[in-house]
Amino acid sequence: MKKPTKEAINVMKPKQILISILAVLFVFPLMGTFAQPAPNSGSIEVITTFVYPGTGIVTTSPQKINGRGDIVGEFIDSNGVTRGFVRFSDGSFSEPIVDPNDTVGFTEGRGINNSRTVAGDYVISDGTLHSFFLSGGTFTEYDVPGAVQTNLLSINDAASFTGGFDPDGSGIFQGFVSVGGTLTSFSVPAALSTFAYETNNSNELVVGYYIDSSGILHGYFRDTNGALHFPIDPSGSVVTVLFGLNDKNWVVGRYADSSGATHGLFFVPPNQFSTFDYPGSTFTSLNGINDKGFICGRYVDASGIAHGFLARVRGIPPTNAAGPEMKANVSPSLITPLNSSPSAWGGAMPAR
């Protein structure tokens, strides 16, 4: 297996864009440990867009960004083959990341830390999902002990990691977080599936999404006491996914509205959010954010091609309150969902 290198593969010259979403004067109250200074204005500015180099690339999906500015993600070509990649902070790309056990053309890069250890997943011939860590060109396979499927979604600088796992082959996933070698699983009560997309370096929060009994996706966060805060849904949302966060507890994701448009989401716990739309696109997703406020995400153009982008948040954009949230104190032990039928939510792969 070739080691993914920092050398560019036909590196594209990035299209430089500067798009500023200007804010009006806005101050909002936050509660408890989540309180952040509220500057007079804030903006999200797109720095550059990119597509993984090569011909026939139809989707470039950044997933996470580390403190050095390296971005991990996956791309899909015109044959439907999915491969992982790293876009380094200098704009060059790694070779395609392919797990040695991937037998169906599906490997994703999902998380990256400052040591450039990549966490990801792949599919084998029986259709089950498994995971890996990639460091220094060496793949280390990972499955939650006893699980039929494992979906790694992030790794932080302390080597804590998060994801989801299917314990019995039902296709119903539990969320999990591993801190200091101790793995804790959890589910939003009555959820059909729960996915843990990232924990920050302080291990203060875990963010992700769950699928309710009607098959609707909602965001949640899990605090240091193990309490789940849910649902996290902006006003007008019919689907919400939270993907990433930083040590300031700034969270990014996306939500869809009833018109079919999908918007980038900037969320400050416990209940403040802001919307970001890439100009001219009806699909924008914010997937990762680092402590310097750099954001990676993607947008879809008029021809249906998904492009990656690098943006930066300055200050805190004007925010609105999310709807009322529920809270549940959850035991670290496994919680079995009430509905174990994958048909209830279509058996879809975890969001990206």
C-alpha cells in the first residue's frame, strides 16, 4: 500500500474567493460554562474552493480540519468510487487513501488531528462498514469490540475518538466516544440511530446527530456530565446534522428547510445558531472547524458538482435562538433503541 504523501497530484490552482457575510450589531446572552464573549459583529468568509485533482471527480467532501489547517475528506469519481484524501495546509493533496481491506471501492477520510493521524471507514464485500486509523503510512484496523459495523468519525489531539457502531447487525447505530482508552456508548432515548461526530481536545462536548422514530435527523450535544441535549434544530429545519466543533465550543453542521434547500449551520451551545449559504448554491454544508476559526465544508454548483471550500469565521456571526431542547442523563452503558428496523430510516449511510 502506497503511503499518502504531501506531494500534489496534479494540484489545481485554487480559485481564490473572498465572500464576507457582514453582520449587524448583535449581542446575545449565553448561559453557564458555554458563555462566550460577544463581539460587535461577525462574519464567515470563504478563502478558497477546491476539487480533488483528476478527471471525473463529481464530489469533493471535506470532513474535518486540524489546527495546522490540514483537511481530511473523501471524493467520489464518475464511476461511483469513493476514496479518502488529505488536503495539506499548503494546498497540496495526498494520494488517494484506500484501506487495504476495501473490496468495493469505498474508503472515507473522516477525522484528522495535529499529528496527521487520519480516522476513517471502509466497506467490504458483504456491505458492512469498518474503520481504520492511518498514521505514517500504516493502517491500523479498528472495530468496536464485538460490533458488526464500526464508523469512526473523528480523532482529536489527545487521541480521543468518536463514531457510531452497530452491535448486532441490525443496522441501528449507537454513538460512542473513547477517552483515555475508555469507550463509552450512548443513544438519544428512542432514537433509531445515534452518531457521535466529534469531541474537542478538552473532551468537554461531543456533537452529532440522531434519527428519531419518524426517520427525521436532529442535532444533539453531550456534555461532560454525560447529559444529552436534544433536539438541536434551527427554526424552519426539517433535517439537522452537527458535524464538528472546536475548543471554544463553536459547532458547525447543516440543516435543510421545507423548500429543499440545505444551509450551513454555525451553532453556539446551548441554543444559538447562524446560517451560512455559499452564494448561488442551494446546498451548503459546514463540516469541520479548528480553534483558529478555520472551517472546511462543501457546496454544490448548478451542474451538481460538489466542491470543497476553506472558510474562516471572525467574531461570532449574528445568531438566533434554536427551539426548546430536551435533556436526558444517560448511563455510559449501551442503550437499546426502541425501533430496530433499518427500514424506518432507509438504512442510509452516516451523513457526510
